[in-house]
Amino acid sequence: MRTKAAPRLLYGTALLCSAALLLSACDKTGSQPAALASTSAGADGDRVTAAPSDGVADVAAAPTDSAASPTVALDTGALTERRDPERVLRYYVTAVREGNWAAAAKVWSSDAQMTPEKLAAQLGGKAGAKLAVGKGDMDGAAGSSYYEAPVVVDFADGQPSRRGTIVLRRVNDVPGASEEQLTWRIERTSTLSQ
């Protein structure tokens, strides 16, 4: 009798412990698993989760109350990034989430003439914007590389969502190119008027 009850007791205890462990992970605000190939729980505090219906990754959201959410250090190394356009997008989304419009404007190409004021006017609002950026595609043409990814901008204050693309560009080590041209910069997005 003792030998039959022991495995059941062991199995029941293991099941109970597993359930407790799973429940303890609920409602935690830590980083989520990466949805973009090079995205991980990074030092810049981004959270990336896959969106089931449209293939777009939830990269970050702008806070609705700046006092309620802690300030996240931006990965300023992204501003000199030559290899990973997704790192630049994580920087941008974090800056938007934090309402740091000056930092978000730094990621834009100087040709785009994007200013902190334009970003604040279009993304700031009362509740801020939630940006979701999906996995993009890399292309090359005439000495430049392009990275185009789907983007969704959702607003908590009732404004309609905006869906479109965001395009980053860099010059491919062309002699005489400036440092800005050699690094990934946002060239355009269909979700903002410029």
C-alpha cells in the first residue's frame, strides 16, 4: 500500500509546485521573450512580445503617467549603430515611451527634418502612443541599405490607430560619407506626417 501511494503523492506534489510556480509568474512586469530576432531583455528596458494576429511585435508603449513609470536609460550606443537597425528601433521606441522627444528626434535622418516638437505633437497627446514594430526586411540599392518594418501606433485617448511602415537607411561605407550617413537612421514612416 505504501509503495502505490508514494508515486501518487510525489506526482501530486510536483503538480502543485508547478502550478504555484506558474501562478507566481503571473502579473509580473519584467521583460517578455524576444519577438525580433536580435531583441532580448536588454539594458535599455524594452519589452518585446509577439502580437498573435498581425505579426507585429509590441516593442514599447508611451507611459500615461510619467510619475507612475520609472525612467529607463536609453541605449545611446544605438545612435552609432551600423549593423543592427532593430537596436535603433528599440532606442526610438523607448524614447517615445518615455516622452523624450529630443532623444527620439536624434534617430531621424537630418533630411527628414523631424523635430522634438513635431514628434510631441503627433505622438504625445494626453495619453501618449503605444508603438508596435514588427520584424522588418533588409534591402540594398545604389550604395545604401534599407530596413523596412511594419509599425502600428495606438493611442489610449481614443484617436484612431495608425498602421504603416517605418524605413531606416544607412550608406554602405561609401568614401566621404558622414558619420550620420554611415549609421542607421529613420528616413520615413507612413504613420507620421513630416
